[in-house]
Amino acid sequence: MKDYKREIAARLAALETIKNAGLDEQGVYSAIEAPKDAELGDYAFPCFRLAKALGKAPQAIAAEAAEELADPCAQATGPYVNFFVDRAAYGKDVVTDVLSKGTGYGNSALGAGRRVLVEYSSPNIAKPFHIGHIRSTVIGSALGNILSFLGYEVIRLNHLGDYGTQFGKLIVAYRRFGSREEVEASPITTLLKYYVEFHGQAEKDPSLEEEARAAFAALERGEKEEQALWKWFRDESLKEFTVVYDMLGIRFDSFDGESFFSDKMERFTDELAACGLLVDSDGAQIVDLDPHGLGKALIKKSDGSTLYITRDIAAAVYRKEHYGFHKNIYVVASQQDLHFRQWIKILELMGHEWAQDCVHVPFGLVRLADGAMSTRTGNVVFLEDVLSQAISKTKEIIQEKGVVTDDVNEAARQIGIGAVIFQELHNNRIKDYEFNWDKVLNFDGETGPYVQYSHARAASVLRKAEEQGLDISPNALLGLDDYGALASDSAFALARLIGALPDVIADAGEKYEPSLITRHVTDIAQAFSVFYHEEPILSDKGDARFAKLALTASAKQAIKNGLALLGVSAPERM
């Protein structure tokens, strides 16, 4: 598709007025925006930043630039030079681009030849997969989809929390009051119960904490009994995690967790010592990052056991050596910001120039109405329960409304799970939010089901066209002589949003922000609804009817492509 914005930037950059201000074509391109009032134009170039260089008021600069352009489609309005495009030509460009590319519309070769690692989800073994885990899981999955769509080779990593002192606690709890039969009957629920009970008893008997540390130290030494229990807890947990991943349609290329790096850490503690970075502190070993404003990073405890930071250093180096990544992305809660800043700084101090290619993508926390979630107290909402209830609720709505569908259970799954994922990805990822059942299962407003319904409505229009004997193949829709029907306000507004999708996808990849796509496909769905209600489509005649069908097919494809990047299905019937 022709880049209208680039074309306008080139024309402006060639003007003496712009040259005298010292602004090049890329600077002009970056400044061009869409006017808030569509009646003022389709693109606008603000002249504020030129005022100082030219010693003139922005309004005067805009007037001079418009006069120099000598084009009726370019007009000065106050401090802006506004441009109008040929709506019919623009609509033709958009539908040609979409229908010729299909499922590839919006993609690019931006990341060609570059490998990106995305670590996400990473739940703790032997603990429940609760609603708090959904943020990392769906944000990371969406980022993987987006970056892959932009041409990167994406490796998806699930860095399982399968190591650490919590396993010492769980081993002690199991030995003291656990039973194999109980664990096998309901693994996660039972292991959570043991974990909660351990903390309850440890408050009364602090010696349990020391016993747990000893159990974990034995696990690190590779003691047979502790290793066997740990592996059993891990295997049973993964069975339950897989159920949720399958429900969400989430996949991974590697499940190498913290334990995978347990035998690789000595190399890095030795390297830290050789670099003069390791300092003894009351029997423990630390790296003093006070000169960098990052406090002191604990590398090894006084009992010899390691911590997350040690394993993350080992993991990062392993990934660089094993994968040769362009970027190593970690989708982890904002609470861990200091942790990431510390170990990335340590890598830098160790002489690894690629340390800054390790990127922490933070996100806000999920809270319950009655307070923060805590596995220690058992105050959690299981993610599988959320997804199952979303499916059940959706099925009830489908049956109440008498929705015609080929498979009610499959439709309920696509819409219900889509609603949960879409809601998670609708707001900026850094914002905290409160989990609320009513909000998650509300299918009105700017929601996943609304966008899915818009896709299904477009599909319905196209089916009816076929039933009327119309050829709506891409070749037929792109072989028109007249696209004038796409010049109406509602058609042009829809075409503009569809045409902007590739830039939005690229922006989402650059900023690691899936919500940009979520909001944009919502805008497309809303614009299609306006177009559908304001324009006769099937009842129109000649090229006008086919042009509108082409725009309908383009809206359907754009919505489907956007939803796919988010990990949300696009049902054909709703």
C-alpha cells in the first residue's frame, strides 16, 4: 500500500520553508499526525517546532508552507498544514493491500535474521496456577505472536520456578503431614494445602524454617530422596499447568526452569570472584552495587545455597551462548524491577556487552477485592476455574439468545476464553487492576466478545453475498473500475483504521505493548458497526456493492489478524 504519510513528508521536506528550519524528511514524517477533527483534514503537520529556527509564528509558517505547496488538497489551518487525500483511491489501496495479503496483512520483515527470546508465564512448581499468572502468560504469548509477525525468529521460554527454598518447605511439609495418595488425587490443591499448613506451623515453631533450608541444601547437593520428591512435585504440577495452557492455546519451545541451571552456577560465582566483584558479608557472598544506586545483590547465602539472581545470571549467559539472541525479553511483574536491574548490571560489570539486550517487560499486579493474593494463606483464584466459568457463562448466553452455531461448546470456548484474554490485554500492561468476576464475564462494551461479534457480522454479510450468487473472491473484489462508494464518511473512517493496522502492530512490537493492538481492533470493530448501519451493502448495485463488500472483507480480515496476534479466536458465527 502506498505510504501516504511518507509521500506528504517528502513533499514538505522539499519546501524551502522546511529546509530553512533544518528539518529533514524523517523529522517531518515523525511529526505528521491525524487531526482530532476529521473535517480539518486526513493528515496534519504541526509547525510549532519550526518557530524558533525561523523566528516566526507557527501560523505564519503553516501559511507559507501551504502557499509553497500550491495544492488545493493542502490547507493551512492555524499552526497546522492539513492534507486531504482522495478517499476513493485510499479505500482502493487499503482493500487491495488487505485482500492480496490475507492472513499476512500487517506483517513485515522488520526482524528478519534476528532471533528473539521471550520468557513468560513461568509459574512456580507445586503452587496453583492462579489468576495472577495470566498477565505474564497472555502478555508474553501475545508479544511472541507480534514479534514473529514482524519477522523475528521467536523462541518461547517457560522458565519454571522449579527450584529454591520453597521446595525445602514443601519437602518438610510432605514428610511431616503429607500422603502420596492425597497428592496423586489432587496434586496442586493438596500441595498448596501443605504449603499453607507449613507456614502456619512455622509461625509457632521457627525451627521448621531451618529444617526447610537444610532440605533445600540437600536438594542442591543432589541427595537422592530430596531429588525424587522434587521431580515428583514437578511432574505432577506440569500435568495441571498443561491443562490451562491448552485451554488458552499457549505454547512454548522450552520448559527449562531454574533447576536446569543449578549445575551451571559455580562457573559464574568463580567468574564474579575473578572479576573482583564478589564480597564476603557475614558468611554470605554479595556484589556491592551501591556505587550504581542498586544496593547490594546477594549471590550466595551463608549456608552455600544460591538465589534467583545467581540462576538468572547463569541463564542469561547460557541463552546468549546457546541461542545467540538479538533480544532476551523477560515478561515479569514490575515488583521484580530491582532484581532485573541488579543482575543486568552485574552482567555488564562482568564485561558482557550484550547485557543491555536483556529486556525486562514489566506489568502491573492483579489484586482481589479483599486484598492481595497469597499462596502462603491460600487466598488465590485458580486460573482454570476462571476459564471454565467463562466458558460456562458464555454457553448460557449463547443458548439464551438462540445463537445459531455449528458447535455450541466450541463457540463457548472461543468466546469465553477470548473474553478473558482480551480483557487482560485491553489496558496498558503496567497498570495494576482488581480482579472482578462481573467485569471478566461482561460481554458488553469494549470487550473481546464485541470484537468477535463484529468479525462474525462481517462474515455473515459475506456469506449472504455468496448465497445471492455473487463472486466475492479477492480477484473479483479487486477488479473494480469504481471505488467511489468508499468515499463516504463511515467507509473512509473504517478504511483509515484498517490501513493503520500495520503501523500499530509495528508500534506494539517496538514498545512491547499488546494493548495497542487490542484497542485498535476495538476501534476497527466499532467503525465497521457504524459503516454496517449507515451504508447499504448487499442492497446496493454494481461496483458500489462490490466496493463495500471488499471493505467488509478487509475489515473482517484485519480484525481476525489482530485477534490472532492477541491469541483470541475469531468465530465465523455468533
